[in-house]
Amino acid sequence: MGGPVETRIDPATFRRITEIVYRKAGIVLDKRKEALVSARISKRMRQLGIVRFRDYLRFLEESPEDEEPVEMLNAISTNVTHFFREPKHFVHLAGWLARWQAEGQTRFRLWCAACSSGEEPYSMAMMIREHLSEACDVRLLATDLSTHALKAAREGVYTAEQMEKVSGFLARRYFCRKNTAAGSFYQVIPAMARMITFARLNLAQMPYPMRGPFDIIFCRNVMIYFDNHVRARLLDECWRLLRPKGYLVVGHAESLSGQLSQFKSVAASIYTKP
């Protein structure tokens, strides 16, 4: 111990860490991700006072499953998000909710499968509150692999910069603005926060503990980190959990083409269970 933390990871240690990441989370990290892994693991090493990558690997392998492996996946996982990302999906969401309510549906269950720091499920919640009667029975499950991201999501506090994609009307209606010496912050109102249940879920570990059925599943920009084997199993679970005529929404950069999936495409990156 002591001294500066290594900046380059040796090939054997890199290979072993990527094997652990794949086994635990299904995330594929090839040689092109070596710099990313080095940077993120070295940051974690500095927190622990560990200098050499091989010593960190030993520490990782000797730690209980619910301790350093969780922190390592927190460090490795990518949490890029913002409010109303890929906005057409939210237009579709509003339309589905309004149509189902007009048809007499009063109970709604939705799942945000990779919620990151909360912007996506809170965007979904705003559409729910805008387009469904308060008398409706609505629950939104939001899950993520990262405990750090989930902590931020539960807190529901965002900077003015993070709020740029939220209209002034929605910001005033669903957030409380707080001015501090550090700047302006926006806190999700309790009524909206109560709609959402946040929970840690590893999408690579099947079967999932939920029973469903869900009306809508948002599983966006997460399959890009998996190989076809994990993607196929994830889609099988989404099929099991989605009700007939419900909708699965994936990221615009993702497609189910080439996957042995029973889902039917209804629009770009949107699928239904016939």
C-alpha cells in the first residue's frame, strides 16, 4: 500500500476483471474498453487505498458478494441519462395511457428496467400524472444495477442543468425549487415520488423476482451492453412479465431484429406482445 495508484492495468488482470463483470452482470467489456475499466477501477482503488490492480483483483475476489462486487459494478456501469431522453417514446406513452383509460382501464403497472439516477422514471411519472385520472391505481417499478444511481434516484434532487429538458410548466408542477449558496436545485414532489418503487435488479440474473404483468416496460439503452445470449434471456423475461397487447420500449440504438423474439414491431424501437 502507499504511493500513486497504477494507471495501466495489466492484460491478465483486465481479462479476469472483465470475466467477473460478465459473470455477475452480463456486461461485455472487450479490449476497446481497457482505458474505461482502468480509469473507473483506479478511482475505486484510490477510495480503498489500493495501489496495484492485481491487489484490487485479489480484494475483489475475496470480498463477500454483497460488498466489493457491488461497488465494482457501481464503478463499471454507465449511467448516462436525462429527462425525456428519446422524446417520441413519451408521446407514445401518453397516447397509450389516454387510450386505455378511455377504454375503461383503471389499473396500470409500468416498469422502467434501467432507471439510472431517476430521470427516466420521473419522466414516465410526469406523463402518467398528466394523462391519467388521479382515481387510477398506478404503480411504477424502477430498477437499476447501480446502488449509487438508485440512491440519487430515490433522493430525486436535480440541478438546473439536469432540468433543462423539463418544460417550465412541468417543473413548476412536479418539482419544488430550492435556492442555496451552491445554486438552484429541484426536488421531486412527494406525490410523484410515492408512485415509484426503486429497487436494485441485475438484469443478467434470471428469473426476475417480479410477477407482473406490466402494461408497459421501458428497457432502453441497456441491451447494448449485453451479448446475444443475455439479450435473448432478458427478452424472454420481458415477454413473461408483459401483458398481452402491452408495450416494450427499447432504445433507438437497439433492435430486436436478429433476436429469436416473439415480440411484434409496431414502430421504431417499440414492440408489442400480440
